[in-house]
Amino acid sequence: MIVIAEKINASRSAVKAIIESRDTASLLELAKKQADAGANYIDVNVGTGTGTREDEMESMRWAVDALQKDLDTPLSIDSGDPAVLEAGLAMRDGRPSLINSTKGEEESLEEVMPLAGKYGFPVVALAMGEGGLPKTVEDRIGPCEKIVASSEKYGVPIENVFFDTLVLPVSTDVKQGLITLDAIRLVKEKFPGSKTVLGVSNVSYGLPGRKELNAAFLTMAIYAGLDAAIIDPTVPEMMGAVRRAEVLAGKDRHCRRYVRAFRNK
Amino acid sequence: MIVIAEKINASRSAVKAIIESRDTASLLELAKKQADAGANYIDVNVGTGTGTREDEMESMRWAVDALQKDLDTPLSIDSGDPAVLEAGLAMRDGRPSLINSTKGEEESLEEVMPLAGKYGFPVVALAMGEGGLPKTVEDRIGPCEKIVASSEKYGVPIENVFFDTLVLPVSTDVKQGLITLDAIRLVKEKFPGSKTVLGVSNVSYGLPGRKELNAAFLTMAIYAGLDAAIIDPTVPEMMGAVRRAEVLAGKDRHCRRYVRAFRNK
């Protein structure tokens, strides 16, 4: 399992403050804590929602530069704006990165997929198109086909495409958990070699006991074939769920990672 | 999810002592605790391994009689010996029961399946035959086919057949968890209307953190389509896993059972 650590996101007010004040020490601390907890990528989303595109590009450059001076963990460059993605990628100077994200829409694909081709990095692609958030498994497949066509056009190997099959709250529609999980299975079947990724926490929106619900959903998703998860690795329930699910789904040879994690916890 | 409570099992020394001393109060207390925790069936296994067949039949009659005087929760009459099963069923006087168990072997089927036909109760059937414990998904299907043929012969509706796809420890072969789960999916697909059941705790044998591993495996199994589990419902991790997995797998309309369980815990 590839763990993408979610905490450096400017939608959180503490992170917004760190970015606006260019607080390098706090940014690094947040990244290192997540790396120590087992993150394979540190996500970096600097969209505070208040500045211009230029401001966001500048924030991304600062954050990437600040992080990579002291941290070898790969970064996940996260923005809905291709210009901000490119600003971050250029600052990375070719060091291992994840591009987060594009989706099954012409405009986004035409701008983001060439970056994945040019840099040779994996790219997260949301299984949604012009129609907005998909409600069924089938609604997710059309956008995925567009994504695959675009990846072929720009020379991105299918192994570098991480489909996000999108998580909606079960509190508004109890079938949504199952739909997301079944979409993982179907995507893996229809596009052999492709990867899947989820940000799981949406599933528990509006319900009590969210940490445990998120961990249980991640457990199911790993059995369904999930390759990567966007989570907070400093929450013991989440990394515990990853290690346990890997053992149970046959992805941890001789149970070594599990036993080691258990000893160290 | 149908919860079959596992604690009244004479392989546990405390239970063996209760049975041998005919300690009605302790037996009832053990049953009531499990019923209060959410059990749909109370399993009753009186095989102490020390007496004769007659002794075991007599113990079963005593236990069933003692329990049903004060408890309305259905019982799961559990023995590998058809004579002991029948002794328990006769004492039940037609009250709701589960027959636990038969397997895909001529001799067992010829003795146990007629009981399921005669009493009209559901029956647990282990997905194993003469060859002993199965190692693959396919190894489990042959015995299931024998079981289905026998159920048809004795007029047992497929809805009353609970296939146990058998859990082996991942510590000795890391693929075994996946094999059991995939067997659940395949059995549900090949024998529409049939039910599935697991005793999950074997999966974690030889590993640390067993309670949490068992809960995670149950979570995956419920997503895979599991209908019933043989567990200890007084362990909060296990009933928590059931309630969470039901919500996430779309089996808890409007999330009501989950929210109620959360409030009461």
C-alpha cells in the first residue's frame, strides 16, 4: 500500500497560517511527522482560496523548496490548477513526485496529462467527468476511458495512472460505500496495470465514530484491490488498518511488515 | 448480519467445568451476556472430549433444557456427531435453532441433512470433503456441490444452507485470508440464495494483535458478502466491526443500527 499523507492542505486553518507566514519550521515538522508515521508521499496542497493563481504558484514553489531541502520522502504535488502543479514540479527538479490530480474532462486532461508524460511521474485521475460527481459504478467508467485515452496520447504508461474512484458519504446514501468499492474492482479489471487510490474520510461524513469507520472502509478497500490511500498516517487507527489489511489480503509476505509495526507501536 | 455467539464451547476449560458440574446459573449467565451483546444465536457445544457419545447427548439435553427455560434467543446446536445434534434438536421442541454442522462428506450429509429437512432449520455446512482442509478456492467448491445435491435430496431450501468457507491462519500461508474471502464471493455467485458463515478467529493464529486482526478480517468478509459470523459478541472490537461493516456495505438502512449501537456503547 502506498500511503499519501494528507495533512499539508491549506483548507486546514493551521496549514493556511503556516503557508501565509512562510513558516518553514512548522511545515517541515508536519511533513516529518507524517513521513515517520509511514507516509510514502507527502501531499502538498497550498490552495488557501484567498489569493491569485500567481500567489498559489509562489506558495507551491516555497513549500516544495522548503520541504525538499530537509526531506527525502517523495512529494504529492496537489492542485486543481495545472499551472500550480507545474510550478511545483519544476521546483522538484525531477525528484520523485506524484501529480495530484486530473479528471475525466477534456480541459484538465489536456493540461495535466502532458505534465505526467513530460516528467514521467504517476498521476492521480478522478473518475469523474463534465457531469460532476458520479452516482453509480458505471458513471465512473466513462471518465476513466477518457483518462486512459489521454494517457496513451501523452505517453503515460497505464501503471502510472492512479484512478480515484471517489468516496461519497454513506449517511446520505447507504449504497455509496459499496459503489466506490465495486468501482475499484471494476477499474482494476477493465484497465489492467492501472492503480487505484482513495481519500477515504468522506465516507463517514455526518456519522459518529469517524476514525473507526474510515479505518474499516480502508480495510474493505484494500481487500477490493486499492493500491494507494490519501490518509493521515499519524492517526494510529489508519496505519493500523493498512498494516492489518495488508496481512489479511496477502500483501505482506511472511507478515513481516505487520509484525514489525506491531512491535514498534 | 447474523451473529452466532461462540462462548458456550466445551473446549474452553471454564465451560467444560460448567457442563460437568451441571452449573445452570453459570451457563445461563454466559448465554445472557452474549444475547445482550447482540447474538442472534447462542452456540451450544458440549463436546468435552472425555465422555461417551451417550454422555455428550445427555450434556446437550441438559444444556438446551437449562438455556431455553430462561432464554428466548435461538440456539445453535453444535456437534460433529449427528446423534448429539438430534438430541439437542429434540429437546428444543421445534423452537428456532441452527444445526451446526455438516460437511461435504457422504456420511455426514446422510445423517445431518435429513435433520435439517425434518426440522426445517438452517444448517451450517463446512466447505470441505474427504480430502480434509481445502487449500484453494476451487477445493471448496466440490464439497459445496455435494452439499447442495444433498440439500435438494432432503428438501432443505438453499436459503437454509450456510456454507462455511473455512478460515486458515495467514501466518502459515499469507494467501489464505484472500482465498477464504474469494470463496465467499464465488459460493454466493454459484449457489444463489445460499448463505455464508465464518468463524473468523483462526485467521490470526500465531500473530500478535489478534482481536484487531479478527475484526479487520470480519470487516472484509462482510464486504465480500458474508451473512453470518461465529464470534464472541462480548468483545467490543467484534460487534463494532459488525455494525461498521454493515453501514459501509450498505446493509444498514439509514445507518440506524450503527447510530443506535454507537449511542449505547
